[in-house]
Amino acid sequence: MINTAELVRRNAAFAAGETFVAAPLLATGSLRVLGCVDPRVDPAHVLGLAPNDAVVMRNVGGRVTPATLRSWAMLAKVVEARSQGQANPPRGGHLVVLHHTDCGIRDLTAYPDLLADYFEIPPADLDTKSIMDPYASVRIDVEAIRKALPPGFPVSGLVYDVSTGLIEVVVPTGS
């Protein structure tokens, strides 16, 4: 079990490396990733991302919900505020939706009212979210993101297989 003393020890080792010194608030790249909170599927590890490579947001199922869209909009305002006066402000980007096999969100189908609240939809509409199929759900979520973002913004959808450790491109960028 990891306790507070162990966390303090690990933090001291991290701080000694000074990788955080002068790290910018904004990611050095323009990659944005939406993934699940499942500890087996940390997007930074699964995708081989280094610190500051991307903005990574995680929620239950890695799903696009109204709250997710509101959070992305708020982050866009942070970028806008921090970029004012820069000669070359960050532009464009690529958003990746990362779902995975054996996701715990499937267990929540026993609680339709809870899931409906999460998606902010009537319980009768839950079938439109393809909770049980990560390949279908990633397509649905990529489409929702594409509708919310400016036309032409690159979005792709991946599914991580918890048995093999590999990702599959389900929705290529630009398709």
C-alpha cells in the first residue's frame, strides 16, 4: 500500500530531478487526449507521452460528456489568456479520444439513472452511447467532439486493449 510517507519520498526524488523547473503551463505540443480513469490505462504511459507533451483529461470511461466539453472550452480560454502577446501563439492541435476494452463503465449499466445523469440525457437514450462496445463508443465520442469543435480540427479515436497493451486506430485523423 502506498501511504503518505511513501508519496513524500517519491516526491522528493521527483523534485531532486528538477524536471519541473521552468516548465510552461501550456503543453509544448498541441496534443490533447481524453482517456479513462482506469489505473490500467494511464494515457501518458499507454501512448508513451513525456511530461508536457500533451494535455491529458481523464474521466469515467474516457467519455465525451457535456462536462467534458465545458472543461475543454475552459482550457481553450486558459491557452488564449496565456498566449496573448506571444509572437507565435499555439494554434491547431490534435485531439485523441482513447477508450479501452474491459472498461468499468460497463458495470454502470446496472445504474441507468446514474449513467443518464453523467451523460446529461434521459435514461431511455443510453443506448445511443454504446456503453458496452468501446469501438462503437469511441466513434460516437469522436463524432460528438467533431460537432463541438471548429470544422477541420483533427480528432481521432483509439481503443486500447488491456490484454495485449496495444492500441487500435478506430477513427483515423481526418476521416
